[in-house]
Amino acid sequence: MYKAAIIGGTGYGGAELCRQLLQHDQVELCRVVAVDEVGKKLGDVHLNLEGLSDLCFQEMTPEEAAAGMDVVLLGLPHKVSAAIAPKLFASGACVIDMSGDFRLRSLATYEKYYQPHPHPELLGTFVYGLPELNREQIIGAKRISAPGCFATAIALALMPLAHKGLLDDAAVHCVAATGSSGSGAYAKIGTHHPLRANNIKAYQVLAHRHAPEIEQTLHAAGAAPTCRVDFVPVSAPLARGILATCMLEVDAQLDSAAIGALFHGRYDAHPFVKVLDKRLPEVVSIAGTNYAEVGFSLAEPHGDKRTLVTFASLDNLIKGGAGQAVQCMNLALGLDEKAGILGDYGMWP
């Protein structure tokens, strides 16, 4: 039985990490470390965990948290992870970070979208934890950076095209609507429920921090170095889920059979991506699971081009967060990729 610790367990991401690991049959959750709610049982803070464990939130140093562990998962805010992660390496544990601190390889890009990095020498030393792109690199890895939720959805919607060389120097236009849980467990003016429940709005237009992460991922998957993503995030009146819509121009000779073959060829070997042939992706069918749905729609030709729209849906807290981190943990430890990951089927409705 492998042993795991979570550092930063009181947020929504931490709650989902706890939920997955408490019911994992090959990994034991031994410690959950936090700076708030110290001494309380997990179920007293995350009500869905009541009765599942007698573990309490503990306050301890990173070195103490990692002692004797095989894996340490970080559910911490940006910048906090960057300061803590280096203190864990000497333990020999696999470190999986869910913040954005180690996703980007360029220091200039990181500092443009985040803030000064306390350990710039570590950029590029973490494996980017998108199994559908980097499964082989994740196996046995000691440092893994779990992708962002928007980045996961949009990358999955576009990677088959990048892999085939269909993302050239033209911009890909992406709009993705997200649930409020992506903004964290503490209310802010833009995410407070009375202001969001009956509202839908764009925010951080063409300036969201996941945009460079998406471009970096697509370039790694085969997109032209000059390909860019114009990304508009949308705040939606739901708690969980992301629906990404991506539009681009392709050669008029490409037909639905060819596009479908690209998607199936790219994803049929990956257990958590469902390529849809008869309907388009929705949030309700994958909410509560680690699955992503992908699909597409192709317009009639106009001259030598036609418009292709690709879609992806996922649960931002699971496949876009903690579930994907556990998926990476399984691969890193040599376990079955699906081990312990809850939610084989979505909720309906």
C-alpha cells in the first residue's frame, strides 16, 4: 500500500483529492495538512466526507508532511506551491502540484500572467500532467504539474488537429464556460452566488492565465510555433463543469469522416476521453466523473475553406483538477491509470 499526503486540503480541490484518495484501494491517505481548520476532522469541513475517515487537518512543515510518504499532492494557491515544493524533493516522494506554478516553461511568460517566481530554476523540471499527451513521461515521474481546468478542456478539443499538423499560423478562437467552483471555496464579488446564479458573463477576455498554457500544450502536440489561441472565458451559473467551444478554418476537402478518424485515433487508447459521434459534449453527462467528452461540427465549404468547431466538456474539479492529479499519481506509481478514481458514470441530471 502506497502512502500519500495532501498539503492544502481545505479548498474544493483539496476536498476532491480527499474524496478520491480515501476510497483508493492501493494508496492510503495518511495526512492532510492545512493552515486553517486545524484539528477538525475532514468531514467537519467537507461535509460529503463525513464518516469516511477519522483524519484531521494538521499543521506541520512540508518536510514533516512528506516524511515516509510515497506521494505528496499540493492543493495550494499559486506562489505558495512554488515556495513549498522544493522542500519536498529530499523526501524522495513524488510531488504533484495542482497550481500553475510549474506548468509554464518560460519565466517571462509565467511572470507576465502570475507574479515573480521564487524558484525560476525549477521551471521546466516538472512533467506536464496531461496523460493524453505525456503518459509515458508521467510514468515513474517524481515531479508532476497538473494542468489547469480550461487548459485541459481546450487542449483535448484541439490536440488531434495539432497532432495532424492542422493548427498552422492562424488563430484558434476559443470560448469556454465554467462553473463557480473553479474560483475557489471563498466567495468573491465576481463569484458570490446571488451575483452568479442568474447571470452569465465574460471575464479576463484574451488575457486569461491559461492561454499560454494552452498554446504551450498545443505546440508540444504538433501545432505550428506561430499558432495562437484567442481565449474568452465565461462565468456560467453552475457549480461544476466546463464546456469549451473552439473554432478554426480548415481545408474544404476535409470531411466529417476524416475529422472523426483523427479524434478516435488520438483518444481511443485513453480511458478518460469519450469521442462522441452522435451528439455534442455536455456538462451534465460527465459531472462528478474524471471523463472528458470531445466532439465536433463541420460547416459546409465556403471557397477552399470550411469552419470546424470542436468541443470538450469536463468536470473542472475532477478531470480539470484533482481527478487528473490522481490519474497522474497512478501512472507515476505504476498503478492502473483508473485505480481509485471515482465516478464511472455521470449524474443524470
